[in-house]
Amino acid sequence: MQRRRFLQGTGLLAAGQILPISLVELAFAEAGQNFAFAYISDSHIQHIKGSQFVRNWDRGLIRAVAETNLLSPKPDFIVFGGDLAQLGSKEELDHGAEMLSALKGKVHHVMGEHDYYLDLGEYWSRLFGPHYYSFDHKGVHFVVLNSILTDDDWIYRRWPTPQQRMAEMAGLDNPNGSPFMVGEKQRQWLKDDLAKLDRTTPLVVFSHSPLQKIYKGWNFWTEDAEEVQNLLKDFRKVTVLYGHVHQIQYNRIGAISFNSVMATAWPWPYPTAYAQAGEVHLPKLTVPMNRADPFFERDATGWQFIDMASGNVDLHYTLYENRSRVVRFNPQTGQPEDSVYQTESARMAPQNHY
Ligand SMILES: [Fe+2]
Ligand SMILES: [Fe+2]
């Protein structure tokens, strides 16, 4: 009953077309009580000068906040998935926080690299609290990790100014960047945090970078992903949700489901474009955009409905001016499958135009 009401709510929203939020419904059998939360990510609020900010990024976040407040039934809480700011400045974080303050409900924040590398998360912490933590809600254990840390040498010794450090980490394909990691201290904390739980407790982990290795050149990557996965793997129902990649991604490693959420700011290239690069899965970024429609800035942004019933994850993507897609868990193969594009012959051809 609750699920039907929720879908009615999302049906209403579909009429609005650009919906830069993700809706997550949890219905784990052990938890016994369905609930929903909303997920907004990657707004990249960008300061120009004085009171001027990049308008499109502002509009994406304002829209997401408005749509979230209209959800019916009301989500139990909201997650902001990181990269609220573009270059981590006080002006950007304050401006982003002000827009988010219109949200009706508790917001849990995840740290993004664009929020972090100017002052190492100090001002962000004053606004939003700790960099990593956990909480329980209706029988589900939620963990928030700061997955965008890196080596001390890179952070403290390589760059002459915090501004340069931030700029180097802000580029998608900058070879001067450094791989993201959760780090030993936080992994030990996670181990201790999970030790208190029964292995049947449904687990949902929020990170900013994927806790799986997709493409190192773009930092779609977490260096110690396997070590974090090892801490999660004995739980029967684990879902990892992440932002950062500004695109649709889904995967399953053992019992762990991985799903990205889309950005409110801009899209990165489609997964289908990775085919051009053969074995490395992603092409070298020769130009910033490689879209199906490079003239449409919102191409492949949209919203998704994530159904975690039974601990497997079904995703319903509503893409602006594109055919909606469903990625559903197939119990026969034990994998998530795209209902339209999964078979080789039905996939979109690699895109050769730039
Ligand atoms: Fe981002
Ligand atoms: Fe990011």
C-alpha cells in the first residue's frame, strides 16, 4: 500500500520533467517497515564574484529542493551526496547551505572532493557536522563515509597553496590529481561500527566516490575499495549509493549492490561511450563533453527511483527528453540488468562523434 502511494507521488513528479533528485524506497524484509528517503547530489555551486554564482548550478539545486519538498509520502530524511561547492569556498558552501536550508526534513551530508580540498573540510564541518558517521533508521543501519581522502604527501607537501591543491583535485582528468581513499583510520572506525551489528541487519553505505574501481584516470575510483568491500561482504543485504560520477552506473560485487545517483549540475559522458576505449572501459577525455546530444546541457540528468525491496536493487531512471530505463535485479543470473539494453544486439552503438 505504501509503495503504491509512493509511486503515485513519483508519477506526479514525472510531469515536471527535469527532476534532479533520487528517490530511495527501502523495504527490507527484516526491517519490516517500508520507508523512503530522497537523495540529491553534485550541485557544484560555483562562485563568480561578489554575490554572483553560476546560475544553472543554482537552478539545479533549487529545483531539487523544491521537488523533494513536494514528495508524497514525505521522505523520512534527505541525503546530500557531496560536491555541494565547486571550489570549496566559504561563499559557495554558505550559498549552497542556504538553498538546502529550505528542505523540510533532516539532511545527512556526504563529503565531496570539491567541498574538501580547499580547507580539508573545516568550514564544511562547521556547517554540516562530522565527515563520517553512522545512524540507524527503522531497522536499517546507515553509514556515511568520507571516501575522497588521499595521501598525506599529496595533501600537505605537494602544493604551494590550498587554492592550487583544490584546483588540481577539481579537474576530472588532471594527471596531477591523486587517487581517492577511505584510509586506514576510517576503515578501523567502520570495522568497529559494524562489529556491533548482526550480519542480517540491512546495511546502506553512502560514499562520494564509488567504493569500487571503475576508471582511475577520472578518479571514478577508490584506492582501498576492496578493503572496504571486505568489511561489508559478510552482511546479507548491502547497498552502496554514491554521487561523484554524474551518470548512471550500477554493479554488483558478491552481495553488495552499487548504484550511482545523478547530479543536479551537469552530466559526465554516458557509460555507452566507454565502448570506444575497449578494455579500459572509458575513453580518454579529449574534450569535456561527449554526449548523445552535446547541445543539450541537461542530457542524461534526471531522476531515479530505487527500490531496495528484498535487499536487491531495482532502479527506475527517468531521463529528461530520453526514453526511461529500468535496471532490475534478475534472480536467475544474480545480477542487475538493463531491461532494454542488456543484450548485446540491443545496446546503443558506441558514440564516435564529439
Ligand atoms: Fe561532482
Ligand atoms: Fe566529486
